[in-house]
Amino acid sequence: MPSAEPSNLSKDWLDQFFGFLENEKDASIYTLRNYRQALCGFNDWYVKENGQSTSWENLKRDTFRVFLRHLGRSNFSQAAIRLRFSAINSFYKYLMRRGLIEASPVKGITLPKPAKRLPQFMTIEQMVQLLDAPGAEYRRKVLVNEKTTKKVQQTPYLRDRAILETIYSCGLRIGEICRMLAEEIDANELVVNVHGKGKKERQVPIGKTAVEAIQSYWLSLVKPPETNEPVFFASEHKRSPIYPRLVQLRLKNYLNACGLDPALTPHKLRHSYATHMLDAGADLRSVQEMLGHSNLSTTQIYTHVTTERIKRAYNEAHPRA
């Protein structure tokens, strides 16, 4: 049976909810994509099971318990199941705050506990190798093209070096690096004003090496950015902000060039930043503030990483371990 659209009322609510996430919550493109897929996925399942449009305001808790069992039987991972119910739960909370419904039908549903996974990170040596990769790749391209008249533009490689240095120096999310404004770096005070999740702002220290990489990139531009320009890192051949997908693709290219795992994402640079900071003795509260975490428990996962690393070193080195 072909999937039907939600009722007009429910469809309006969904559109309003997605608009709220994008415009008021400043949700990332990934959150918007995941929540849209989750809510539309539930709608498709409901229509197939019941042969009628989804009326979100009339759904009962038992419906979502059946949906939970369906996801389990379909071999969805615990993380995938929790993501879908997180989207549904957020949608109902939105409706309740606006007085459109009185209670959430998903409240009280027990979900599978998330598997404990330690964040992936790179060693300091691997990070240095990655940060040097754009320069090495530029030099390689120059050598390859020496016998031709084709000129290799250095600016994209200087930009990529500056992006990687800034992400690692400040522990930024990919959305934060793409939204960064030219006026928000204070090269004298070595701080950056960061626009984080939910339109929250924070000030983060930035290292001299990252500042120098940014300044080298700016000097390579035909027209360096003015302080009031909305572009910090520009996409190629135009003065529009770089977008997440381009950062991911460029990173994959450099990981391959270094012989590192190309599946590593820009977020792993943020994991590496936090792990290296704690390894070097930074206190947990400071790292929490620099990462922009609302809850300390989110930051504490990195202490587990350092503890496990220390345990392995002890077991390998101590004669009576």
C-alpha cells in the first residue's frame, strides 16, 4: 500500500517543528536530516500498519510500544532506535510547550540502553602528520605539474591547513568551523568567539600555530576578508562559506594521503583535542567549557579514554601487573 501523507493538521505541525529546529534552535543539518527521517519513517510505518494517515495528536503509548518492537525485530541498532525516539520525543515536547497537546504518548517508554563506546581519537603524532598533509599534498601536486603549464593554486591547501589547525586548536564542531565569521578571531588575545549549538556562544583559546595558518590563508586570497565579512573560510572559487560536506571530503583525501583511516570524521579531531588536553593535565571543567558541553557527564567520556590508555600502558610495562 503506498504511504499516505499525515493529516493536514499533523503535517502543519511537522513543518512548524522543522522550522523551529532550523530557525530557533539553530539545529545542525545532520539533526534536521535525522529528525526528518525519523518522523517520516514512523509515519510510513504507521500508514502501512494501519492503512490510514498519521494523526499525531491522537496516537497512544501502545502504538509506540508496537513501533519499538518493530524496530527491534528489524535489527535496528540501539543507537538507531534511540535516535528515532529522541526525534519523536522532541516533537511531542514541542507540541506540549505550545499547548497543542496535553501529554506525550512516548513518556515512560523504556528504550534499550545505549552501548558504551569510547570516542575514537588520533595520537599526537598522527595529528601532526594530518596537519602537515595539506602542505605536503600541495608540494606533490607542484612536482607532478612541473612539466606542464598548469599552475597549482596554493590557496585551497592553505585554507585546508588553517581549517584543520583551527578545529584541533579550538576543539570545534564541523558546523562551528563552517559558521565562523572573520570578525570573531582576536589574533592579539588569541581567542575565538564560537557560535555553538542552540545559538549558544562561547569564547575559546586558539593557538599561535592556528592563527599563523589562518593569516597565511588570508594573505593568499586575492581580496582578504574584511572584519565585517560573513566569510571566514571560503569554498573554492567563490566567497561563500565552506560547507560541511566539502570539509569531510578534503579531510578524507588527507587521511588517505597519510595512510590513516579515511573513515575518520572531522568530529574525531574534536575527540583528539579533548583527549590530548586531558592527557596533558587540563581540568575537566575547563575542557567542558571549551567544548561547549551543557553537561559535565558528556565531557567525562574522555576521562574514560585516558584511563583506559593509562591502564594499557601499565599492563604492558609494569613487571608485576
